[in-house]
Amino acid sequence: MKFSNTVALAGVCWIFVGAAACAQEYPARPLHIYTSQPGSGSDVVARVLAKRLPETFGQTAVVDNRGILAPEIAAKAAPDGYTVLFYSTPLWVSPLLQTKSQWDATRDFAPVTLAVNAPNLLAVHPSLPVKSVRELLALSKARPGELNYGSGSVGSSSHLAAELFNAMAGVNIVRVPYRGVGPATVGLLGGQVQVLFPSAGAGLPYVKSGRMRALAVASTKPSALLPDVPTIAAAGVPGYEADTPLGVFVPAGTPAKIVAQLYQGIAATLQLSDIRKLVLTQGFEVVASSPADFAAWMKSDVARWRTLIRDKGLKEGA
């Protein structure tokens, strides 16, 4: 994932001059940020942002956890810049898994910024006799269908990352479904499954404690979260990438000027050194891409997952 972290000079205006001087009309009241369930990555980062956004915008920001209903609620909100959605991959992947969806990511939302990103890890139980991606590939090809991986629901980051690995590496590591990546992690720690593709933030504590072995990260370049761990692409599966991105959206039809103001303010806040450090402790790295860059990236990501979902015959609830 490649984006420029350069924040426009207008963003500096938000920090040093204040919202009132930079935009006389917007924002004039608190922002409402809808996100997923409490304790999720999007919830944690949204609250980190919300705490500091008053310094940037001159208005408070309220975080509202609505889980899978958040996109549906945000899609129906007035396009005035006061309703913000902070969400991850399910926003644009879930509709690909359903015959009828309550929202369409490209039709119903305007992208503001890809705020942060966490690469997935390729992790294994310490008892599995492999210490590299190439060794895992050799073992899985020697024992086709015998190794298994744990994942959350169909279409979750941990599930798609594993199926993409199977497809690109030409292996058959069998899925064991769990109700979420948390229970799947417990399954790996207990030895019920051998392989897991958690986000870096979720897997890092167990890697550091030795209860999980990280073979590689799924980003296109080494991650600051695990600088000594190679990428999957460099370690045996060229072109592989899977991550847990968190993006900011507003309802479609929101004026471009307001989208630009939101981007400038949020990006400037994310670039503050203490925010960058705090986000990193949660397992994420700051991206802060422009609306145009985020829109182009989303288009590419939707096409990639649509192809995988079609080729694998994946359906929600399966």
C-alpha cells in the first residue's frame, strides 16, 4: 500500500490558526462518527482521533458504535459533513458477498482519507515445524489439505488474507471458521489450528510472548511494527498483500469543499507525533491519503477482492 503522507498547507492552517479562521461556516456543530463494535480497531483509533479533533476543528466529535449497522445508518444521513463513518474492509467487501446489500460503498459514500493501516501477519503455532514462508509452502504442498487456518467470518480480513494466500501460493490450507478473529486466535494459541492471518495489532502481543510465531507481514514493504520480519511478497509469494485498512467516509453528495476540509483536519491530526506514536501502539501505521488517492485505492481493492470472491465462490454466511 503506497500513499503520500504529505499534508497540504491548508492542514497546517487547521493546527496553528484554528477552525474558525480556516473555515467560517464549517464545522458549526459537533461531528458524529459512526464506527463498528466497541473495542475494535476502528473504535479505538476513532476515539484517539475524536479526543484531539476539537483542537483541530473547534468542535467536539462523538463516537457512536453501531457495528455492522454503521454503514447503513451513515449512508442515509444528510450529506452535510457532520456524519462521518470510520470503517474497514467490510464496508466494500460485504456487498460483494451478498445478493442484496443495504449499501454500496462507491455509490453511497465519498472517501475522505485512508487514515491508518495495519498489515496482516502470517502467523503459525510454535509447534509447527516451519520458520519461514518457504518452509510453510513446502510443508503445505507435501501435505495438501492437512494443515488448517483459523479465521473470523466469511469476508473478514483474516479470512480473505488466508484465501488470497492459498490462491496466490497454490496451496490448500483448510479453513476452520470461528465467530471472530479473537476466538480464532484462541484456537491457534491452543493448537486447534496451525495458521492464522491476524492484523499486526491483534497478533503482536502473542508474537512477543512467544505463543505465536510470525513468519511474515502481509504489507508490500516491511512494517515498523515488526521491522525484522520479512514481507510475504519477498519471502515466497510475489505480489501478495493483505491488510486491515481503516478509512474515513461521508455520505455521497457531501460538498467537495467540506470533504477537503475534513481531510485536511483529520490528516493534520494524524500527523501529530503523539498521535502517530499512540496509533502505532494500537498496531496501526498512519497513512492519511488524500480523497483522490483513497478513491483510486478503493477501486483497485474492490476489483481485487471481487475477483477472489468470484473465483472462490465465497458467500456471506457460508
